[in-house]
Amino acid sequence: QVQLVESGGGLVQPGGSLRLSCAASGRGFRLTDMGWFRQAPGKQREWVATITSAGSSIYADSVKGRFTISRDNVKNMVYLQMNSLKPEDTAVYYCNGRPIMSRTDYWGQGTQVTVSS
């Protein structure tokens, strides 16, 4: 079982930056692919970025070049550095964990990001 807790959301002006953090507890973090998803009001949850257990990262086209996902396997943490934020990035951001053996999805409770002037 994996427990995930996000932090770091808030209100930021367009063009600004935020860093989201996700603290993972439970066994097997090193063998878990980690990702970020987001859900805007009235829209379906969408995938943002993934970093695999091997350290490879992939991004949705909408955030490529602006967001960076990273992980710290010693601290059991995952981060999402968000730069050049746009109003359309406004959403609740969710941390996701998917162990490579079970492929079961685990979710955090979400953190609100609002980009507005």
C-alpha cells in the first residue's frame, strides 16, 4: 500500500512558478512509477507528467518545456516544478503512484493551484 500527500499549491500570477511536492509512505517507493494529474472545474482528470522507477520522465504536450517532474528515492518524495504558469493550468493537482509489480493506482488528496492576476 502507498500513501501520498501533496503540498505546495496556492495562488500565483500568470508567468509565475510553483513547486508541488508529494510525500510517499509505504513500501516499494523505488519500484513505483510516479506521476501528476490535474482536474480543472467541469473537466475530466488529465495526465500531466510521469517519472518512472528508472528515472525517465514524460510530459503532456500542454506542459512540456514548462514543467519538470523529479523524484528523491532517499526521501520518498516526488516534485513538480511548474514555471511560466498560465490561467489554464488552474486545477487541483493529484499525485499518483503505480507500483510496477501490481500496476494499482494510488492517489493523494490533491492540492489546488490557481493561476490568476
